[in-house]
Amino acid sequence: MKEVKLMKGNEAIAEAAIRAGADGYFGYPITPQSEVLEYLMSQKPHERTGMVVLQAESEVAAINMVYGGAATGKKVMTSSSSPGISLKMEGISYMAGAQLPCLIVNVVRGGPGLGTIQPSQSDYFQATKGGGHGDYRLFVLAPASVQEMADFVKQGFDLAFKYRNPVMILSDGIIGQMMEKVELEEQQPRLTQAEVVKKCPWATTGKTPDRERNIITSLDLEASKQELHNKVLQEKYEKMEEDVRFETFNCDDAEYIFIAYGSVARICQKAIDIARSKGIKVGLLRPITLFPFPSKKVAELATKVKGMMSVEMSAGQMVEDVKLAVNGKIPVEFYGRMGGMIPSPEEIVRALKNQLIGG
Amino acid sequence: MEIKDIIQEKNIVYKRTSLLTDKAMSYCPGCGHGTAHRIIMEVIEEMGIQSSTIGVAPVGCSVLAYEFLDIDMQQAAHGRAPALATAIKRLNPEKHVFTYQGDGDLAAIGTAETIHACNRGEKIVIVFINNGIYGMTGGQMAPTTLPGMKASTCPFGRDTELMGNPLRMTELVAHLPGTYFVTRQAVHTPVAVRKTKKAIRFAFENAENGVNFVEIVSNCNSGWKMTPVQANKWMEENMFPFYPLGDIKVPEKK
Ligand SMILES: Cc1ncc(C[n+]2csc(CCOP(=O)(O)OP(=O)(O)O)c2C)c(N)n1
Ligand code: SF4
């Protein structure tokens, strides 16, 4: 039987990382995600599995440590919250360019600037559209529970190595801080050096006589070659479509659809109960992968319902992807709260009635 | 005696290390980068550690170092090489890890990473090429540009009132508990090359004891707008008095 524990989302990330056989974690404290590093340190991971955990001098250093580790084929990760993720952006762009696998957790707080320590979803654009410089994408997973915080660590690492690309878990302060029951995976052993060399023939593991030297770089000064490299990346991002994930609730008979991810998706489920008790047939589409975005599913639903409403803790970011997928076929509305405010189920139902059903 | 009598195996006193690739170096003729590369590769060859060495190239003229060095290498973002090296070494403790960085990279944008890697005592070698200028981007002022020295962003010479003072990074890191061996050398004469090679060899041999930091005061004849010969002379007359050569922190055993 699997071990079941009551944990904070941030602690679940940390425990899952040890159990997934992660080789290294590099981070810098910031609310609301400092428990990741605190929990890791409390576990003496160097004794439990030999995992390296280091508090870096900044988020900039932390992401570049992740680069260095990932380039040797190791399973490495970092976590932070919005302002810290902004600092990591240069490094993330370099990792995308150099095609390095890693896991980055963003426990989002309200912005812009120092903003607030309250939860938000205002980093959607940054996570899904690139964020740093250059044409690149992260694979983005959006957990809606502490269980998913834990599960997405291992799945995130697997996707990162499958695509040789950074994977981001885009969470928020609610899921990071709340406590829920979580079923933990069994301890997975860390890979041996021989296994790393076999799994990552591209990695800088030391040039042996049987192969050419390995170079990890994002640089190619020749424009024609850099364009070719960009094409390879774009093909990879398209291929990610095969791992698109989403969930639907009450969509079969729905006339209206909420689209929401992460903690807001859970609030929307409650809003659905309230709406249905008043005879409003509304369902929910919860994107689990934000990139790749479940555009096909949105387009399919758009042929069946009267309207959609994207509900976010932002000024309206994911709604742009919804509108692109719907392509003008039905009305798409948006309801959001900002700056760390959390929408209540009642106000979401009110917004649905006022903005979409008609008043 | 004919030339063929001289070119014989038994007469070889020096040969090119096999750990440099055949790629023509992109450095300006007369630049010290190429010599520094050669010395590092000679040491790696002599120590027989090619298969266990991982190098980190910076952003700067030596950004393409991995084109010339026949070892596994990573290219870091500007200034971040010590952060990469920190993780490489901690995750691969059996490997020899070194960074190769210019003064803009190491002493301006990467100051935090340099200081903290040195302070933590990461078990790495840092080779620091100080040419007092930003070579790659076309000769702008560096943190190490001398007072009065001209660069494209201080065309009338570095005015320390306006632009601040040059930074002696090597003296600074020598104060930190995590550095083991800290030295300042040069590569512009055969004697200097031999001393530098000895220092780099010592650094690689002692990396398990903490950061081994080797500064090489070098030229940038293009950025300084001089011939290679003028540049070396200018370096001796102006750079060496401000950045005196010699060991700065020597472990007791040495
Ligand atoms: C983040 C960032 N800022 C600026 C640059 C532009 N840049 C490239 S090399 C360089 C200076 C390099 O000078 P130095 O480290 O002294 O090396 P050198 O070229 O003299 O060997 C700068 C500013 C960059 N590539 N990345
Ligand atoms: S610009 Fe200066 S540092 Fe760069 S290769 Fe030329 S001489 Fe060397």
C-alpha cells in the first residue's frame, strides 16, 4: 500500500522529488514556496538518497546551477515564486536553447513587482508564451491539488527527459500552502552514473575515447544554422501536443463552460454546484497542461455549447488561448480577480449570469 | 646540419598537445587567450584527466572555447560559469571541473556567482583572464580597466570619479575562506608561460581542497588598439604595476 500523508503542497513537491530519485535541487527562499527548500533540508536528502540540495545566493545562481547539473544528465530542479522566476528567465531561455531537461516549480504570487505574497495566476503568459528571450516554450503542468503537486514532479521529470526541455509546474500560493491528503510514490533509486551515460549520450559526462566530445551550448553564430536549430525546437514543441492533458466536469449536457486551471478550477466546481441548483447547465474544462494547451478540446466544446467563460486569478491571460481556439464561433467571456484576491463560487456564478447568459 | 637532421623525435623539446582540436582559433593574432587554452590542455593531457574533466566556457571572446578544447564542455550565460561549475562538481564529485572567464564575465556581471562559489569553497578551478577590457563586444570599459585607460565607453580614459575604480578581484577572493590557492600570472613570455603552467597544474591537482583561482593578466591588442608587441609592452608597464604577478594565497603545504 502506498504511504498516505497530510502535507502542504510545497512539502509534497519536496518529498516527491526525493522519492522520484532527483539528483539535485537548487533554490533561493521566497514566499509562498520556501517550504520546498526547508522541507528538503529537514529530510537530510544527502543521507536519504544522496540528493544534492543547495541554497544558492540568488535565483539567478540557482537556475544556472540547474543548467550545470542538467547538462551532465542529472535529474535536477528548482522552485521559486513569481519575482524569483522572473530572475530565472535568462537561464531558462538558455536551457531551452541548449535543450536541457529540468523541472522548475513556480508557486505564483500576485504581481507585478514585489506585488503580494497572496496567490495569483498572473504568470500564465510568462510560463506558456516563453517568458525569457527567444522563440521557446516550456512544457507547463498546472496542478489543482496537493496530490497533483506530488504526482507532477515525477511526471514532469519524465516529460523533461522525453523532450529534452525544461518543464514547469505552474502552481499558486493556495496549492503551495494548503494541506491535503497525499498518496506518495515508493522511493525510486537515483540513476547510477552508468545509467546516466546510457540515458543521456548527449551529456557532458567526460569525453571518453569511444565518442566525440559533448558540448552543451545555445550558441550558433551562423544565422542559417541557428534557424535550423530553431526549426528543430519548433518541431519539438509541436510534438508535445501528444502529451496534452485536461479534465472535464459536467460537460455532457452543458450549455455553458467554465475554463479554469489550478485552484480556480476547484472553485469553479463549487460554482457549478450552485449554478446547477438554479437550473443553469454549466460544465468545466480544466486544462492540466497549459502548454500544450488543449485547444482541440476547446474547439470541440465550442461546437456544442452557447458560450464559455475563462475564470482566472489574473487580468485575463488564458482567455486569449481560449479565444484563439474558439475562433469567434461562440461568445467567450472572462472573469478574474487580481493582486492576490481569490474569486468566490458565488461571484463566479454571478459573472456567468451577467456576462454570458444575459442580462 | 640539415633541417631533417634537426626535425627528429629525439630532438623534440615541445609539441602541440593532442587535446587542442584542429579548428583554427578565432582569437586575434597576439591575443593571450590561445596560449592560456594551450596551457590548460597541456595540464589536462599530462595529468591524464581528459575523460574526467568538464569545462565551462563564459560569454566573452572565449565563448567558443569549446570549439578548440577536446573535452566535454558547457557554455554558460554571461557571468554564471561558477554557478554551473558548482552544480557540476557537487553532482559529479569524481570529475575535474573548471571555468574559464574574462574580466567582464567574472568581475562585473558574474561578481555574485564568483564570490559565493569562492566563499563556499567549491572544489573547482577558476581561470580568470584579465585583459582590462571587454574584448568580444568591441572594447568597452571593464571592471578591471585601469584609471586613465581608454575604452570605447570611456573614450577619454577611465575617470574614477565618474566611473568608479578598477576591481582587484583576485585579492578579494583570496580573503575568502573557501579559496585554497590564489595566484596571478601572465602568458606573454616563455618564462611567464612556464610559471602559469605550474600554477594551473597545482590548481587542478588541489581542486579537492577548495577553489583554486588562477588569474592571468593578458592583453587585448585589438581592444587596446595596439600591435601585439606594443600591447605586451603596455601590459608590462601599466597592467602589472596595478595587478602585480605572483601567488596571493598559498596553502601551507606548497
Ligand atoms: C546578459 C548579457 N549581457 C551582455 C552581453 C554582451 N557581452 C558579451 S561578451 C561581453 C563582455 C566580455 O568581456 P570579458 O568578460 O572581459 O571577456 P573578453 O571578451 O575580454 O575575453 C558582454 C558585455 C551578453 N552576452 N549577455
Ligand atoms: S578582441 Fe581582444 S580578447 Fe578578444 S580575441 Fe581579440 S585580442 Fe583577444
